[in-house]
Amino acid sequence: MVVRQLFPNGRSLPIEYTTVRLGGGDGLLAIGRSLQCVSELQTRLIEAQQTMERDYWKLREVETRYRLLFRSSTDAILLLRADSLSVIELNPAAIAALSVGAHRARPIVGRELLPLFEAEDRDALRAMLSLVAEHGHAPGVLVHVGEAHLAWLAQASLLSSESGATYLVRLTPDPSDAEMSGLQGLPSTQDLLRRMPDGFVMIDHGGLILRVNQGCLDLMQMPSERSVLHETLGRWLDHPGADLAALLAKLQRLGSVRLFPTTLHGELGAETDVEISAVGDTDADPEYISLIIRDVGRRLLQGAQPIKLTEGPLPAVERQGKHSLRHLVDQTVSLVERHYIEEALQRTGGNRTAAAEQGERV
């Protein structure tokens, strides 16, 4: 039996007692053993487990920050195995830089790095990596990619890990390249897309939003880019028969999509007739997809012929089942209002003031 023994000096210790009957009426003999050491070991074990758990979550946070920085970097970054020079991982910028020419339709992860560059650059790149392995650093070398022979400055550093040594290779556009230097004075593509009035959104193959401009946020009725990141585009694009799944299926089948008609549902209830053009980073099984979303509601209203209330069925009857009830009601109310405004103008000979006064009396 384990009890906590209280001593006259106020100290208490956990003690395990074993009792033995002495026989007859002599009573019992109790032998106690201090469990203080066991209690201290248990306390240390609990503290060690808590420390390990805290360290685990710190490592998770560090890994999450690394992933975010790795994916959002504008420089092309690759991780290579030091022994085979095969690609372990690369960020989206590196995918865009290396997925050109004959390498466009083939995955890069798992392949050897050197064949991705021009033949005359491979020896220099291999020598640079060897210097990094020996001295820890080396000057960058120029390499060229694709049929356009674009020049990139390749720099590397050596990382140590339990699975073996790893090269971190960074590719940056060559500042001395004539074509690249001629583009330095131009505004960035990201700034222009951000200011474009039409909606622009970039998603991954599963439909999760990675980038979005203000024009698309206005159509979605969302306050900021942060509020829609990593949300599926299908949350706003769920028109029956023309939803996100249908759009992605058409893109997978054709390689690109132009003027895909559908309806975008805003967060506050607005519904907008839109046309979507989409293209992926590759023709087959794209990992990233960019979409241009254009509001065509005003164009449809301006191009439509005026309909009289006495001429055939209302548009709500013809479009029943194609649009939401709220959209059909709003369109019908607008048609009725236009009819009575035109009739008032005809009665007053085009006098807007008299027509307004007549409308107030009605």
C-alpha cells in the first residue's frame, strides 16, 4: 500500500508499506520503502514529454514557414541530391523557368538537373557544384534553358541533413542579358494584373485559390486577397452545368478554355453573368491554372433588344431554370419599370419632367 507519510518537521514523502502479521496477538509489522526516487523519475519523464511536444510544434512551425517562403519566392530554387544531382524539390518559379521546350511535358522532380540545361553549360555547372562541395561556396555560373536560350545565373550552397548532403540551387535572370535588361524599365506583370479591371485568379489543380486581383475580389464581394487564399473557387462558381468541375474538365480535355459562360455568386448575394478564359502551366495535367473572369452582364443588357410587355412571354419565363429566382425577379421588375417609363414619355411627348410628375402621381 502506498501512502504519503507526514513527518513531524512538516516534510511528506511517498512510502510503500508492506505488512506482515506476527501471529497470535502480537499485531502487525509494517515495513516501509521510500518512493521519492520513483516519483522524481515520473516527474522528469512528464517534463521530458512536454519538452519533446513543444520542440515538435516548433519544428512544425519552422517547416511551415520554410514551405511558405519556398513557394512564394520569386527566384527559381531547387533542392538536389549531392550524390546524383537529381531534383528533390523545386518551387513554382523554378517550374516555370525549367518547364520550357522539350522539357515542358515531363515532370522535373526525380530527374537529373544537368540535362535540363544546354550541353555547353553542363561542365561549368558541374564544376561549380564540386567547388561548393569542397569549399562551401563558389562563384555563380551562367546557364541557358530552352529553345529561346534564356540566360540564368546559377548559384549554389551545400546543406547537411540526416538523409545526406543536399545542394540548394538558386536561378536568377542574368542582368547582363540583352533581352532581360531591356525589360527592366517596364512595370511588373503582377502589378498590371493587380490593376486590371477584369478578374484574374490563379488556382492549383484542385481549385484552391493562390493569387487573385482586386477585380476578381469585387465580383466575389470579398474584402481582401487574404480572405480567399486557399479557398476553393467553386465556392463562388457553382452554377449548375457550368461549375468549377465542368471548367476544369474542359481545360483538361482541350488544354485551354475561352469564353466559358457561367454565373459567379458573390458573398453578399450578387449574381454576375461572366465569361472565363483559362489556361494551365502545362498542356496536360496542369499543376497551376490562371483564369480571366469578365463581367458580361452589362454587355448582355445593352445588346438585348427591348421587349414589350405585350409581346410574347417575359424573359423570366424563357430563362426559368437557367438563373436563380432572385435574378429573374430583378430582371422582370426592371422590364416593368422600363415599360411604364417609356409609356409616360410617350404620353408627355418626351418631356422628362412631366413624365416624372406623372409617375409620382401614379
